[in-house]
Amino acid sequence: MAISDEPETVATALNHSSLRRRPTAAGLFNSSETTTDSSGDDLAKDSGSDDSISSDAAANSQPQQKQDTDFSVLKFAYRPSVPAHRKVKESPLSSDTIFRQSHAGLFNLCIVVLVAVNSRLIIENLMKYGWLIKSGFWFSSKSLRDWPLFMCCLSLVVFPFAAFIVEKLAQQKCIPEPVVVVLHIIITSASLFYPVLVILRCDSAFLSGVTLMLFACVVWLKLVSYAHTNYDMRALTKSVEKGEALPDTLNMDYPYNVSFKSLAYFLVAPTLCYQPSYPRTPYIRKGWLFRQLVKLIIFTGVMGFIIEQYINPIVQNSQHPLKGNLLYAIERVLKLSVPNLYVWLCMFYCFFHLWLNILAELLRFGDREFYQDWWNAKTVEDYWRMWNMPVHKWMIRHLYFPCLRHGIPKAVALLIAFLVSALFHELCIAVPCHIFKLWAFGGIMFQERQT
């Protein structure tokens, strides 16, 4: 007996062979020739009766045929002589197949373990320290002392208005180009040093100082982009007026026009790169917007809970890292690493995903690539390029490629970009802390060596 590779083939063949139907009496009689009408009618009656009899017999015999077929399948399928191993196969976790497998089950298991472990840590923390979040966590009477910072934040809108006046005068050719450049340098520098002086002269909270410095840095980046873009558009307009041919790769979707409406939209839009018009969505999704607001409130509360319940007690109960035992300092740092990671992830999700998308939805801002899949980055350079797309696009547009166009080598241009990034990181941390140790600056520049 020949062994089939597939047991189902045997079953199928047996099934087809067992369902052969015998020819009916009607078929036999219809094949013969008739000579009279009466005999034809009689034959038709006989044929009909035979068809009904054969159909009833077939219906009654179907359960018996099914039983015979099942028995045949069991008789020939997976016999001891049938091969159980027919192909060369790798284990699912081997190096050749692990990246072609779906690991959704392992991912779900990791989530379950993560929830279980952190639930135990939360219960242990509450049993040890109690509920540490007070009613004045978000706002207290001490927050009133930060009113100079709040007034400084509101007064920063003066600098974009001054930049608009300069650009309007430049469009009307009332002032020469060198004067325009000097005025923009003064305006952008003042927009950055003014908040620094206010924070240093006031005894403000760290969170208030960081918020003001971040807002001031955003205003500075927007003003630089506004001035640089208008300068480039004026240069292109002059080239067109002289009859010079522009390259095909240069896409000017909008004419040079200084508009206060476009500047106002740019100041509140979730982007750092200025252009007179942006891609817009057709309408605002109110239900989607409400869900994002709820998520923002929830994850902001999670951040506050982690800071108050975990980070602050660990810091308060720790010795100075340079005055105690080295192993104790390492243990404290490792203990702080996990809640710091959670806070950083919540901060990223709240700001880059929730807040920027909420702002984009309210303004119907179309380009919402605020980040890429930085968690899949293979190098430090890929990480810095993907995790903060607004700053990355600003660096590429207004710093990196202008350096290359002026003949600066690529490595030096990359170093300049990291230098600017390190300076702003140092400002956002050192100024609110009133401590200038260049820790943030050194950390960013150290990563530049890894690219």
C-alpha cells in the first residue's frame, strides 16, 4: 500500500469513491427508443417513480455513508507508518526565526508582570510613607510669589510684535537689509535674556522657572525661524525680479507677503518652522478632542503621583552622592532610575502626543509628525533625529543646512547643532535651579561623541 503524504488526501479520495451514485431507471429508459405516445407516458411515470425511490434511498443511506467515511479516515490517517516529520523546521525562539515570529503573547505577559510588580511597589510605598500628595500640590499660597514669572511670560508677546514691525518695514524697503538683520538679533536676544534675568532675580519655584524658560526658548526658536524664512523669501523674490531662473527643486507654494495673521497663527501652532500657510484639516473632531483631554489629565496626575510618592521621598532620605558610601550612592541612583523613566515616558506622551495633538486639532493643523518611532532607534544619532521632530526640523532648516551651504564641513555642522542644543538644555535646567555646573551641557555634548 502506498503511503500518502497528506492523510486528508486519503479521506478525500474515499469520500468521492463512496458517494458514487448508480444510474436510475429513468436514465436507462430514456436511453431506449419509444415508438408510441402511450408507451412514452408510461415510461415517464415509471421514471418519476424510480427517481423518487432513488432519492429516498440516497437520503436514508447518507448517515451510513458518513459513518463509513469517518471510519475510513480514522483507518488511514496518522497510522504508525505515516511519517510525522517531513520538513526542516527551526524552533520559534531560534536566532533564524525569532524575528519572524509574533511575540504578542510574550508582550502581554510582560505587561501583566509589569502591572503586578508596580502594584506591589505602590502598595508598599503607601504603607511606608502614606498619602504624600497634599491639596497644595497644584496650587498653593506659595505659588503667588511666582507672579513676576507669569507676567514675564505674558509680556513675551511683545517680541514677536516687534519682529513683525521690522519685517513690515523691510517689505516696504524702508530699512536696508543689514539693519533688518541687526534688529532681529537684538529682538531674539532680548526675548531670551529677559526671562533669564527675571528668574535669577526672583525666588521662584523650580517648576515655574522651567515652564518660563521652555516658553522663552520656544519663542526664541520661532522668532529665528520667522526672521530667517522672511530673509530667504526676500532673497528669492529679488532673484525672480532680476529674471534669474530658480531650480526646479525649489518649491515656492506662497508669495512673499508679511501678514500679521500668519504670524499669529505660527506663534500658537505646534511647530517651530515658519511658513505663511500650513496644511489644514477640514474640521475639528470634538469627540476625539475630549478623549485626548481626559488622557492628558490622567497622565499628568500619574506624573504628579510618581514625583510626590516616589522621587521626593527617595531624594529626601538620601545622602549627598559624593559624601557617602559609593555603593549606597549607586543604589540610590538605580532606585531613582525606574520612577524617573516612568516620569519621562509620561512627560513625552503628555506633551508630544497629547498636548501637541490637542493644539493641532484646535487649530486644524495638518502635519502632526511630532515624533517618530525613536524606540526603534539603533544609534544615538537616530534617536535625536526621531524623538523631537519640531526641534529636529528647525535644526535642519535653520542651522545644519545653512552651515553646509556656507562651506562648513558636515562634522562641524553637526557639532554646531549639538552645541546649540546643549546650550538650551543647560539654560532650561541651570537657570531655574540657580546652579551653573554645565551638567546638562556636558551630557548633551558627550552624546555628540557617540554619533
